[in-house]
Amino acid sequence: MNLHEYQGKALFAEYNLPVSKGKIIFKAEDVIEACNEIGGSKWVVKAQVHAGGRGKAGGVELIDDPNEGVKFANKWLGKNLITYQTDKDGQPVNSILIEECTEIVKELYLSAVIDRESQKIVFIGSCEGGVNIEEVAKNAPEKIIYQGVTYGDKSLPEDATNIAKVLKLDEKQTDQFLPIIENLLRLFIEKDLSLLEINPLVINEKGDLHCLDAKINIDSNALYRQPELQDMYDESQEDPQEAEAAKSDLSYVSLDGNIGCMVNGAGLAMGTMDTIKFFGGNPANFLDVGGTATQERVAKAFKIILKDPEVKVVLVNIFGGIVRCDLIAEGIIAAIKEVDINIPVVVRLEGNNAEKGSKILSKANIKIESINNLSHAAKKAVELAK
Amino acid sequence: MSILVNKDTRLIVQGFTGSQGTLHSEQSIEYGTNIVGGVTPGKGGQIHLQKPVFNSVEEAIKEVEPNASIIFVPAKFCKSSIIEAAQAGIKLIICITEGIPTLDMLDIKKQIDELGVRLIGPNCPGVITPGEAKLGIMPGNIHKPGSIGIISRSGTLTYEAVKQTTDLGFGQSSCVGIGGDPIPGSSFIDMLKLFEEDDQTEAIVMVGEIGGNAEESAAEFIKSNITKPVISYIAGKTAPAGKRMGHAGAIIAGGKGTAEDKIKKLKECGVHIADNLVSIGSKVDEILKS
């Protein structure tokens, strides 16, 4: 689960990290009061969406008159911001973060992730911030450090110093940096993060380190023990079908093609998409209907797939393991009748009682192509989608 | 021979009396697995599926001398269940449960490594040695004793590989689902080592997917350490970047972990690639008959 910048910064403040004084507003008429409350004569207004690249897309502005902030809010609130990280429709802007302006002397990069290979939390730092870090990794890898850390480990100060060197921090900044690393690591562990990114971490005109951005992802598997973070979930930033699927505990990702896919198992679902592509078709989605594939879940899955107007045919691919294919077949028939589907459905059943299952499907008085060979089933779906 | 489990495996089930534990234990017993008991705190002394129930793994060890444990408890209790089994002295733990927080797995992995315990999973179908023992949720009837060792990050894709190698008459020595999480208890490399040493295994099928670099590391390992033919299929060529594809570990992040990169690396290291999921079996056939 992703957080907005303002939510991330609230967490930063809770963990004593240096962030700007700011206010979040949801209505344009609140801008002036917010600017007055923050004080000063210059502010930054930042559209809040779950995507990077906001600055270049016009979603961040520097203002020296609160009325310009009102104009900015009127321009963006309720609209979609399109950046290089969003799809073509962009992400809806429902709130704007107003902050006191920070004089930037230098921009740096700092992030933390769980590294699969070393099986540690790893900090990634670079003296080049405010830019796309993947570009830096490609063009100037010597400017990036990957430093594994362990909370409570005696070597943490040394690890932090290693990063500080690559960030080219002076003595005072290095002293500030150690508690920053400690607090970020504590935040990462206590809040079950999977990613934390500060791009840019800046040096301000006083020569102090300051967190100018905050990107935070939370491990969805750990949300059960993070109730206050659960409340920060913003459904408006999710693909509506994906959000709908998530509510039914179905794993769904929408894609650009026109062949709807319903599969049991995440690996097989990806394999099915690849098979469709292999035979010249284009999958409309990834969908893992789960191990049990009951009528209820299959019906729900059909409803989600069919909300995509591009879908011309649905390929159902089920490997019946513990649940027998004849039972799954009955569930599919009942679900198709329940949802009232009027596009072709190709069903491939394999595994336990597969033949019995396909017999039930072919005898049913509905439009189903029952094909037990996956290549043939995929080819048929590709043909029907043309 | 086989790897990890066989007819001498004495298994206990943690989460024995729950719905998942009960369903899959019944099927495993029917398959011939020697389940010697189960653990459900607070239900010690009861009999379930004609086997004794214990309050703790320690109690079970004293009474029925198990040498392996399978875990079906909910994700939030998995850390304590795995650590309990490991500290009590069980050397092989299989965790089926999906949804364990990644930071829990970092802790678990550190502790089991220190204790010298082998963990398979989590978020996996388990391990089967056809005809001998089934420690997991896979359908037993598609397997057949034979010569192919199978390792996979995905459940149903493993079943596809099993079905195809059974239909072509090869059968399997053992099949291991290492699971779809970012931090698995055991890696492809751990299992490749075991299959290399196993006399019964003539070829190894490795089913991978997008995300991380486990396949790339395995490719390097295969190049210098594995003499048996390895056939690999990688799922997720059509997966978009930055989206989690069901499994917690199946995500292309920062342009890394794509199917193309994995396939390229595997090919460079001499691994045979099945370029379509329906051709895993025929690729094995082609390699073993050439």
C-alpha cells in the first residue's frame, strides 16, 4: 500500500526527521489560511498523487502570494495529474500540500528497501538527487552506495558514515545523518515498510539536511498490525477494478489487451497471459481467482473482468488440484448464468476429474467452449478476440 | 532416492485441527504420508484424524519423535510457529501459509539459519516424493515416481510441470515448491544442490517467475556446479513493470527482475528454456532423448 507525501511526512515528523512546516488542504478556500498559519513569504504547493514526476507535470509550484496558491488549488483539485509514472489518464488530485519554502543548496538521494539477495534492509544513497535514480544507476553507478544495515547492530554508525561519504556530507551534516539513518530504520521496522524514498534529501541554506519529499510503501501483508496506516489508504489512487477485486480478496491487474483471463494460481495466471501473447493475442488482465474457485468467487471474477469494455472473450484456465474439476465446472456454469455473460467464454480444465468437468461444461445449455488442451484453448481465445 | 522427504519421514502438522490443516492432513494420510501427530495449543490430549494432538512441538517431539513439521497456521502466527518448531529441534519445516510480513521473514530466516534448520516456503504448495510422502497441498494423483526433479516458485505452475512430465512417462523424483515470497526459506540453489546429489534425479525442471534475481543467481550456480540437464520456464513475459502479480515476490521493480533478463541469463549459463508453459514436458523429452 502506498502513502501520499503528506502522510509520509507526518510519519517522518513523528520519528524526529527534519521536514518542512506544512499543511494539507482539500478545498481551495483553505489555502490562504494555511499559508498564514505556516507563515513566511514563500510557499511550495504540491498536488498529492501516488506517482512521481509531479514537478515536470506542473503539479508542484513555488508561490509568493497565497492567491496564486488558490489559483493552483482551483486548477488541480478534482482534476487528474498525468506524469511519466502514471497511465494516460493520470491520477486524481484530491489534496494539496502547502509547505514553507526551503532554499536548496544541494539535492541528494536516499532510500531503503528490503534486499532479497542479502536478506537485509538496504539503504541506497547518492550525491545526485532530485533526478531519476535509475538513470544515475545506469550512467554513473559510482555515485550510488548500497549499504545493508541491521537495527541495533553496533556497526550502524559506521554504515551511516559509509553512506555519508558517498553523499559527500561535511562533518556537521554527517553528525546530523546518523540519527536520520537510525530514525528511518526504526520507522521502516516499526511501521512494516517495504520502501522508503527521500528524493530529494537536500542541504539547505544553513547547511542542514532536510527531507523535501517522502515516498512510502507499506507491506500489505503486515497491515493487520498497522491499523493507523490502514486508515491512510486512498482508494481514489487505485485502478477502480483493482480496488474492487482487492475487496473480494481477488488478485487482479488490468492490462491493455482484449482477452479476459481467469486463472487459479498467480504463476499459472502469468503463464496463461504469456501463452495468449505467444499465440498472437493480448491479455486484458491478470486475475488469480484462488485455489478454491467457488461459484461465488468465479462470479465475482467474471463481473470484474467484464467491467473492462475492451474484453471480447474470456479464457478460464483452472488446474483442479484439491478441488475437483467437475465441481469447478458446475461453479463456472452457475456463475455464467448468474452474471449473464454475452461474450464467448473458453474454459480449460486440467487436473483432478478434468474430463468429467468438461463433459458437464459441454452439456450445459450455454455458450462455452470447453477445451482441455491449453494451447488449443489459448488459440481459440485469440481467434475469438479478433 | 529422492530429496527432503520419503517414506521414513515422521510428520507433525502445526495448525492440525483447523480447516486447512484438517483437509490437507486427511489427503496426505490417504496418500500414505506418515503423520505422527499434530500441534494445536489448547487442544493437547485430543485425538484428531486418529492421531494425537499436542499443545506444543516440544511435547510432540517427546511423545512421537517427528523429524519434519508442516505449518498451516494463519500468517500472523507463523513466525512464532516456525521459531517454535526450529527451537524444539525439528530440522525440516514446511510452511504453506501465504501472507507473512516480509520483516517477519527476515527475522525467521536469520534464526533458522543459525539453528541449521531447513525451511521450505512460505506461500508454497509444499514437497512431495511421489509414491512415498506428500507434505503439502498438491493433488497427489497427478504425480508418478520417476526421474525428474521439480523446483518452483508457483503452486499451479508446478502442477502443470508435474502433469506434463507424468503424461510423457518420466515421473518425478521429488517436487519442491519454494514459494512466491520475496524472502523464501530455501532458494533454487539449495534445492539444485540436493537434486544434483540425488541418484534418482536425471534432469531438473526449474519454474521461475518475474521479480528478484533468484533465477539469475541459480543460473550462475548451475553453470559451475550442476552436471544434470536443467530445463527452465519463466512466467511473466507479459507482466507490466511495478505491479505485484499475485505473489508478493512477483514484481518488476526499478526495471529489474524481468522475464527477458532471467531467460537471457539462464541461456548464457547453459540452461534449456521452455519458451511456453505448455512445452515444459516436451522440452524435457527433447533434452533427455538427444
